[in-house]
Amino acid sequence: LPLAVLVSGSGSNLQAIIDRIEAGRIDARIKVVLSDKADAHGLVRAAKHGIPTRVLPFGEYPDRAAFDAALLAAVRESGARAVILAGFMRLLGKGFIAAYRDRILNIHPALLPSFPGLRAQEQAIGYGVAVSGATVHFVDEKMDNGPIVIQAAVPALPDDDAKSLGARILALEHRIYPQAVAWLAAGRLAIDGRKTRLAPSGA
Ligand code: GRF
């Protein structure tokens, strides 16, 4: 499956996916890595693996619609047939989502529907939860809202802060995101209302 991966920062989830593709565990190819930030370390990671990159600085577009159109054009030009959001810190516009409906995945560092939006780890600590985790979901028009593909949990320990909890969650993200992408690439995911059905392998 030809993929476009969108990043804004470190790109450690991108790295986890690259590593699993190179190990032959995901039947996909990353056609392009796109970033809204020129200094995103994810771009360096992509380049190291010979993956084409492009930067689309949000501030250089007259408005959100223009940015969204440019992003969509870049994904289309790459030949990608699915889109992986890996720490991409911008909401996709309606036009983009319509063009890749049911073919966009995101990862969120909390157990949705708890703590959507920014700084989920900090929100979870502030609330005083005993358990948190990560969620991979399909993307729809609402933030952190589409059908869930996979979730996994970690304990929030008494002395955790957002950083220590976040590190524990991130390690989990690196396991579940490649798994979700592998299922998508194998054509095993089907959306059924609020749910995602996982077809048996080889079916
Ligand atoms: C992760 O915590 C992810 O859940 C959130 O942004 C962070 C990205 O980390 N959406 P990285 O860029 O993949 O290292």
C-alpha cells in the first residue's frame, strides 16, 4: 500500500513504521513524508531512509483552505493511497478528509474518548487517572473522533508527571501504530458504524 506520512515533530512513530516496513512486516511503501514544520526531525528520519520529503509551512498559505488544498495535492502527487498522521499537529480540512475517506489513520496519546485534543498526557495527569494509553483511529471531520482501530493501556503511577507518563505511552504507540498500519496495508480493516472490524489474516 503506498502511504503518505504526515509529521510535525520528532517522528518516532514514523520511525517505528519505517522499521517495520524494512523488516518486511508491513506490506507498504512510504511514498512521501510531509511536514508543516521545516525543522521537524521526522524529515531527517525519512531522508535517512531515502524517503522523499516535502515541507508545507502553514504560515505561507493565505488561509486554511489553501493549505489543505496544497497538502491534498502533495499527497495525490506522491501516489499515496492512504495517509498516516504521525504527530501531525494540524486538523485536516473537509476536502482532504473527503478525498481519503476511511483511508486516514491517526494516533492519540490517550484512551479516547478521554482527553482528546492537545497535551493529552498532561490532561490525564491533571485528572488523576490510574490508567491511560494510546488510541489508533480512523480520521473523520471531528478531532480525535473516528472509529477506533486499536487501543492499549498503561498504568499511570503515583509519581508520574506528563513527561514520564508520556514516555510510557509513546513506547506503546511504537507497538500499536505499526500493527494498525500493517492491518490497513493487508486490507483487513473495515469500518462498520462506530466500529472497525478486523478480518482474519489470509481471508
Ligand atoms: C505522539 O505522542 C502522538 O500520539 C501524538 O504526537 C506524538 C508524536 O510523536 N499525536 P512522534 O513525532 O511520533 O515522536
